[in-house]
Amino acid sequence: MKSGWVTKKLGEVCEIIMGASPDSKSYNIMRDGLPFYQGKTEFGAEYPTPVKWCSEPVKIAQSGDVLLSVRAPIGPVNFANEKCCIGRGLSALRFEGEQRYLYYFLQASETELDARGTGTTFKCISGQSLRSVPIPIPPLAEQKRIVAKIDAAFEKIDKLKANAEKNLANAKELFQSALDEAMRPKDGWVEKRLGEVCIGKLSYGTCSPSRVYDARVRYIRITDIDDNGRLLNDLVSPKEYDAKHVLKDGDLVFARTGATVGKSYMYSLSDGVCVYAGYLIRARVDESIIRPKYLFYFTKTSRYKLFIQQSQAAAAQPNVNAEKYSNMLVPIPPVHEQDEIMSCIGRIQELSIQLQQNYTKQIADCVEMRQAVLREAFEGRL
């Protein structure tokens, strides 16, 4: 630790107010009383807009207090931008020094704070544990200098991150635009329902539970497929299965329910022996009419996404069943033209995926750079 710094406990240098839930009868949406914040997901880049107010607050945070989420999850921080009521998910901290120094210290300490959490249903950190957290305290002038250095470093990092996020969006748009243009119906194309170009009916997968991967048969579930239609690395096997659920080369499966309804994957022999799960629907197409890869690319088009959106709009739970998939209209060019489209789009997709991976890594690097700056700051090396 640098000369002139001391280590104290948070409770020695902060007034810490642990939130408490008021009587639910005092909650309202009529803006009667103080804005009420419970915690949890209320910490974004911008200060959250209150969804309810409290006419009889129990614990109050003042404008400028650092608000810390103390349960489910532990660690996210924000500033109170006005006087407000805080529930059990939050605590308010008033530091005797530079308030933004405390704010950045809590950001740097999120992992340690989470490790102090207890509980089985969800983790929370007690007031006693929070008050005992050690914090390095430099002189006030040094606190202000450190905050200024962090602000300057974060401004540069945030610009890099924003550029990477913009480039990531552009990389996705590159593929989307090229795909939509390539698959826009043209002269000589026909439209057929998916069920008309399939060999047999669309079929649901097995409902077998999963087990440890046996290195012979892979079980493919919705969660095993990424947004690009590629398999992730979480390998499991089905506890039991029927031969009819074993995929054949070129089979496509579609997610039929949940938040990822519409997600698709095309099976290849290179993926080994695979069985598909019950929340997936399999389509096996007549390759003399439509190439499986062409159909797979169709499931990445804006037209397909609109079909999914419209098909599930009337259901309480997102769901597109086999009958709806069977009635999906697909624009189909002659097979030789399909082959040309697949070749061209394949190259663009690979480029797009490579760019997305690069920019995703840049974004992750920016997050790590922020943490590195915080580590250096509170180790006295900034």
C-alpha cells in the first residue's frame, strides 16, 4: 500500500443504510410519496425509471448516495439521483470522502462482495458483513486524483467498446442484408409450403432426460444451438431414444417453444450420431426440390423471422408447432440457382461470423480493461 494510505472497514468510513420493504399497502403507481426501488434488475447504464412509489417509506436514500444491490444479484451499483425509498434488495452508502471513489471501489469489489453472500434460495450480503469490508483510504486529494484518472481511462475504454459494438452490429447487418437480397423471389422461382417439400411429416423429438455424454450419441436440445445455427460444446447424451429420433445428413431442426423459438440447426454427419430433443421439430426435405442448406439459410432471413413473429403472436407462451411450420411458405429457385446462392452466402456468412467473433472479443477486452484499471487504482498503482 502506498505511503499515506490506511485500510479501514466500510462501516468506519460510511453511513450504511440497509433497505427494508415497506407495508405493501403503501405501494402505488400514482406518484404518491417517494420513488421506490427494490433492487435486482434496476441497475442499468442510465438511472432506472421508478415503476412504483411508496407513501410510507421505511428506509430512505438521499440524492447522491451510492446504491448497492445486496441480494440477487450482489454487487451492481448506481447513484441515487433523487431522494427515494429503498427495499430489502438495496443499501445506501454515504462516504465521508469522495463519493465517486467509493462508487468505483464497490465496482472493483463486486466479486468479493458476492463471495460474502449467504443463502440457499438466493444470495444476499448482510449489513454486518458489508460494514466489515476493508477499503483502502488515501488522502482526499488522492481520492479525487484517482477518480479523475479512472474517469479519463473509462472514457477512452467506453469509446472503444462503443465502436466495437457498432462494428458488431454492422457485421451482423452485412450478412442479413446480403442474405435477404439473395433470397428475394425472382423470375422463375416458385413458392411452396415447407410440408410440400418434405419427405414425410415434420416430427417432434424425444422427451428423454439427458445424462453424461457417452462419447457415442449426442443429445441436441434448444440450448445446444447458438444464434448462427452451430452446436455449442456442452455435450450430453439421451438417457434413452428411438431410432426414429436419430438425425440423418441434411436434416433440419427448428425450436418450437420458449424464448428462442424459431432457432434452427442443420445436421451434418461430421457432428457424429445425434438425437434431437422434444422441443425441436425435424424437417427432412426432398433434395431434388430444395437443398437442405438453402432451407437453412432461409431460416436466417428477415422473412423467416417475420413468419416466426406472426405465428407465435396469438399464443401466451411463444410456440410454433409442426403444423405451422408445415404451412410456412418458402421461395424456391431452381436447384442449380440454389447451389449458387449457397456458395455465395456461405462465404459471406463465414466472413460475418469471423468479424462478429473479433468484435465480441474486443467488447470483452474492454470489460476486462475496466476491471484492470480499477485493480490498479485500489492497489495504489494508478
